[in-house]
Amino acid sequence: MRPNSGKLSASDREAYNQTRGDETSRKPLVSTIIIFFDAERFLEEAIGSVFAQTYDAWELLLVNDGSNDGSVAIAQRWAKQHPSKVRYLEHTGHQNRGMSASRNLGIAYAKGEYIAFLDADDVWLSNKLDRQVAILAAQPEAAMVYGPAQWWYSWTGRAEDRLRDYIPEPGVPANTLVEAPALLRRFLRLPDISPVPSSVLIRRHIVEQVGGFEERFRGLYEDQVFFAKVCLAAPVFVSGECSARYRQHPHSNCASTLETASTVRAQFLRWLAEYVGAKNGALSTPLRRQIWPCRYPNLDRLYQSSRHGLPGKLWRSSLGFKSRWLSLPIIRQLRCLQFRRLEPIGNGRQRGTPIVRYYWDKYLQKHHADIRGTALEIGTTHTIRKLGGIAVTCPEGIDLSPHSPEVSVVADLSRADHVPSDRYDCFVNQFTMHLIYDAEAALYHSIRLLKPGGVLLINFSCVDYYFPRGLDMG
């Protein structure tokens, strides 16, 4: 089954968006693309998560990559029941052409200003589009926004899998705009931090500018090839918000092609070196470091065996001896002479974790179950999203100025009478009270904002703010 309409030009899409007169059309249209191949088991749930979005200006393109199971009937049924929102596409002759060609087919028929991808075995959280559209509206220079996805093992319902769910760190400072090509350099060093396609929202004109997906990569690394082109072309906003669940199962594309991962990675690196060429010298060194093991696998195996064998142990032992030798009392006294200088010790680099942060993090880990529902944090939402995970349904930040999209409450905590009471299930008030002159008022409002049974997690700089007889809350 093929769509009745042909591919739309840029002018046709603009006319389409301008002529929609209902309330939804005043919002940017998001074209959601789900590609599927024999995904009968999970496709219904993926489609349901799109319909559950709080942002309603979307269309859904279901792209069949040659399926032979019941997923075809599922996709056609949704397209028949919701013809104004859902369209069904497939390759000519019911071919299986791979993930890249299928995504490109969806892009060719998309009508939206933004493009979003959802793998057939993943699901979106309900506020995914709402939050990411708002971020791109607030960050006009950003080509794309993405955030961490929850590695989802508990979908099985087994008790042992519930403890395996986790949300990985993004690998770069969250809620920041990363200029090109800095993000790609990080992806080369740490491939595991590359975004999951289901967590991405990208401007359509950028997709067209970089030429879409490379169809020579049919499965593994097809997403990283595309993200590499985007990260070279324009800045990318890295959000700290989890927006999708990345289902882990043995029949996924990544799991079923794991044995060929090193070969495909070598192909990816060779493609990237050819694509970058002499255009970007900042990538030459990290690329050489990544390509060297692929070009000289025997030498790399020798290096790795030396690194983890006896030569490496001897080298690490020598470093340990050096450390112990420098810690001898007489050597420490001699090293004090180094204080007679103008440069800061350690070249100004901070070493380790401040002790107050160490104990505060342990405290938050102990009480992480209290971070849930509608949660509030000072200045950002990083901590509540990191520790609360998907238990936090509505993360909000409070600060004196709206310096980022995360700050939804602008108020001075000591004069926050205009902020509604009984709103939050949890408030993480950290490293702030020592900056507020009227500490009692700030503490009063911190408690007033909580719902009945809500939890305030707060720290103070010293015992001056300890109230042994309680605080009169009026």
C-alpha cells in the first residue's frame, strides 16, 4: 500500500501548514516517523505513546520495511482509523531496504517543521514533544535537541529486571547548547553517549541540509552516521530530561548484530574520515586515535595485552612508588618550597569532589524515592531528573531569573507569596539557604509550596539555621 500523495516540496509544505485553520495548526507540526520490521509484539505500544502526547500538533508516518508479520495489519488499522493523523508507507514491491532508507522514506513524505523518530520497540514519555518543542523554540540556533533515554528492562514485568532500569548520564553538561563539532568529538571518545533516535527532535531544514540518512548503513550505526552529519553542521542542545524508554530485549537490532559491531564501527570511522576530509582539523586527532585499532588490529591487540599484562603492571607500580615516595615527610617538607611562586597549585584545576557534595549526594541517594511527581529544584532540574527518573512526571526549576527553559517559576524564595501553595510533591533546595538573608521566610515558603505529605530535601551551610523548638508556620 502506497500513499496517495506524492513527495512534498518545501513550498507545498509551507502552504499546507499555512492553510490549516484549527487551533493545532498554530503550533509547529511535528512529523513522527516509526519504522518497523516484524515488530508485531511492540508496535501497538509505540503508537499508543504517540497518541498519549500532551502536545497535539503531530502527524504519524508508519514506514513498513518489508514486514511479514501482524505489524502490517496493526499499522494499516491505525492509518484507517485516524486518516488525518496517521499515514502508512512502504517501499516499492514490499522490499526490505534497511533502517536508513526507511527513515528517508518517512522524511520524504513528512509535512512538519520538526522531525521526530520513534523506534517500533521503544515508547515516549507523555511530555516528550511538549518539552522538546519548547526547547527548540527557546533555542533558535539549535538544530536538534535530545536527552537521555531510560534503558528499559522492567517491561518484562520480572522482579529482577526492575532493578536494572537506569538513565545514563548524557556525557556532556546537561541543558547546554554544544557548538559544532565539539559534540561529535565526545561521541568519538565515548560512543555509548550517542543519542537514542527515539529521544531526538530535529528541525526539518537541517535534515534536508545534511542529506538525511546514509543508506549504505542499513542497520547498526545508521543513527550515529546521521548524528555525526548534524553535529558537524550546526549546534545541538543537550537536554537533561529523560523523554523516552529504550527497550532492551534480545531481538533488538543492536542485540542481534552485536557480533558485527566492531566491523561496522570500522566502516563508520572510515566513512567519517572521508566525509570530514580536510574540512575540520579539530576532528583529525580523535579520528586517528579511533581508526588506528581498526587499521592495525594486530598491533592494537599487542598494545592492549601489554597495557593489561606485565608491562602495564610494572608501569602502574612505578607510578604508585612515585606517589608513596613523594608522600615521605622529608619530601613533603622540601615540596613546600614550591609555594614560593605566583601560579596556583595544580594550575587552578579542581581536584576531587568537595566533601559537602559527597555527603549531600549520599543523603539524596538515600532519599531518592521521595523525589517524585511534580518536583521543584533550585536553578535547574538536573538533580531531580537524575535521581527521580521517570517517577518525576513534571520537573520544574525556581530561580530569580528565567535563565534557562528549565526555570518555570521565577521568584525570590524569601518573597514567594505569588507562587501557589500545595503544588509540589518534592522540593530539592540545595546550596542556596546561605545566600538568603531572610532564611526563616525562605524556609516557610519552601514548606508552603509542598502538597500535604510532600517532602522537602534541604541543606544549610551551618547550624545557625537550626530551630530546636520548631518554626512557627502561622
